[in-house]
Amino acid sequence: MTDTRAGSVAEPEVGSYFVANYPPFSTWTAEAVAREALPALGSAPAGVPSKTPLGLYLHIPFCRKRCHFCYFRVYTNKNAAEVEQYLDLLAREWDLLRRQPALAGRSIDFVYFGGGTPSFLSTQQLSSLVDRLTAETPWTSAEEITFECEPGTINEPKLDQIRRLGVTRLSLGVENFDDDILELNGRAHRSPEIARSFAYARSIGFPQINIDLIAGMLGETDDKWRQSVERTLALEPDSVTIYQMELPYNTTITADILKGSGQFNEHVAPWETRRRWVREAFEALEGAGYSIGSAYTAVRNPDRTKFVYRDRLWQGADLAALGVASFGHVNGVHVQNLDTWETYGAAINRGELPLGRAYRPSSDERLIRETILQLKKGAIRPGYFGVKFGVDIRERFADAWASIREDGYLAEFSADRVALTREGLLRVDMLLHRFFLEQHRGVRYT
């Protein structure tokens, strides 16, 4: 395998971004908060108790550094007092939210600490936050509690505390094992911290340890990518998540490319190369006994290792989302919190839910959402959609399936199973737009 580096930026392919929801976020509006979101929160769900699983997402927006490819709402300049203030806001937001009729009395099925960098918080801050959040709504029945970590922010006492908090899946944001690549991309950690944090996490018995990798980081080469995959395999994580690096408008790299300064653009690999690197990683993982569970994941033991957060959301679960700019879904309505530090905090200080925009999808839009999200697993069961929506997805989306078949990405099309080829799975986010309603094609996604 040659050590080749991409020499120029290829034209971006249409749809080569991660599809996280439907309809597109750009269709959600501030007007729908009063019209749709607040009435939905103020109404008890159908069935008592609700049969719809409820998850809790906590956005911890702090990082030691902002990665050059990052497009999330994160802060690197907040002092200790501001961090404490934010954690107090999270707890107060939960007090406001959990009393809403749509959520009152419901148990928490899964919890996700995302970021930013949840492990940025100190041991004391984590303990205090969880104590406040669980005082009246315990998580003891949660099937999965996931916690994202940046390897350089964790030590043995903090890992001990995270495990005592009941975390079942520790997700290490490794991204790459090469120190030069980590440096070039603005990552705060280095490879020795990866080995140290993983070894201790394994020693104290987390049920699932996940390693995140990104294919196509600045400076990536064939040899360096192969070495990252080999070092991942040597650790034997329970699961591996691999993303193809995307560059939305609000990243440092994109800004550099648009300015034409040349600092980063010569290091960006084209999509074809990124897909090839993921394909090679999947092949290596399968050769080591892993099973491919989605366009982004591989697991060592599918019977024991699950992604409850992902699977519940892709099947329409409710999600109470706390924190600035966080996304949730309650009682049939999509919601997003206010997306700036100032407006989010001001709303809670007024005793108001900090909702910024919302959208109530139609039954057909809910069908599309579940179809495209579950297709990311590579195969779906038409019978599931027939029972839940009363629709044969083979007929409803006949044009989309025909185009996917014509392009050679459809491996199976039967009453029991519809499946993509491996090449189709590697570009699934590009294919999903074929299922969109006409008015949602070509619109800005976010």
C-alpha cells in the first residue's frame, strides 16, 4: 500500500454530509415552539404509561481546544465560574422539563453525555451534576448510559467516578493514533494518553468501550490510516465507530479553504479516498471477527454489544435534550434549544424552557425519517414499517429503490429484507436524499 496524500480538494459531492434527522433542520422554525412544541410538552403521551422509550441527552459544550474540523456548539474560553453556572442551568432546565405532562413520571431508558467534551468536567462537577439530575428521576432502570471522553482529560480517579455513575458505554474520541495528524487537526490529546486511558478503563470493567476514528483527517495517508486501524485492533475495543470527515461551513478548515490561504486545503482527502479508508477499516475489522452494524460501526460481539441510544432514536424514541443548542424529540415534535450561551441561560433564568425552534412532522415524514435512519444499518425489515405505519416501504419509495438498484447499491429487495451493498452502505448519507419529499430536496440541511 502506497503512502499517498491527497494533493487537492475534490469537488464536494451532493449529500456528502451526515444525515441525523428528517425533515432537514432548516425547516424547523421559532414560530413552531409556541404552536407545536409547548402544547406537545403540555400533553400527556398516548397510553399511560407511555410505550415510547424516553432518553436523556446532556450537552457538555466545553473543550480544551476546538478541533479544526469541529462544527458543534462548543466553548474553549469559559472559566471555572462559568462552567459551574452552566451546570446549574442544566439541572434547572431538567427541573423545568421533567415536570411537563409529556415527561412527568416517565422512567429514563437511556442517557447520553455528549459534547463538547463531557470528560472536561472534574470529578466533583460530574458527581454534583448527576446527583441533582437524579434526585427525583433516578436512572437506575436505564438500559444504557453513554459517556464521551477525550483521552487527555481523564485519569484514574475520574474514570472510577464515571464508572460509579453507572456508565455502561465509554466512548473514547481517539480519532487517530498519529501524533502529527492529531496536532495538525487541532486535537488536544496525543497517542500515549490513548493507551493509558484505554488500559485503565478496561481494568475497571466498563461493559462497553468504544473507540471513535475519523477517516480523512488533515494529513492522513494510506500508511498512517492502516497503522491507526492496526492499533485499534490491538486494543480490542468492544466497538469501533468510524466517520468520514465532513467539513460544513463553520469549521476552521472550510474557512481556510474558502479564503484560499492554503494552510489546510492541500491536506484534505477527496470523498472517494475517505470511503476507501472506511472500506479498508471495515475489512480489517471483519477479518478480526467484528461485525459491521451500520455505516459507521463495528462490534466484537453483536449479542452483547449494543448501541441503544442510536437504535431507540432511529425507531422514534422520545429524547429530552438538555443544554445549549441541543436537539430533542418529545410527543411527536422535534425541538432544539436556543443556540447561544446568552439566550439559553437567559431563558432558564426567566423560568422558561429554552426552546429555540421546533417542527411537528407529518405521519409520512415520520415514516421517511425512520426509513432513512434505519437504512444506515445497511438493511431494514419492511414488516416493521408495515406494522407501525401501515405502509409497504417497497411501494411507497419505489422510485428511490429503483434508482439505488440502477446505481448498483441494492443487494436484496424482498418482503422480509431490503439491504444495501457494502458500497451503498459506505455512501448511505448520499442515498438518503432520494427518499426526501420534493420540497426538502436541495434545501439547506441545517
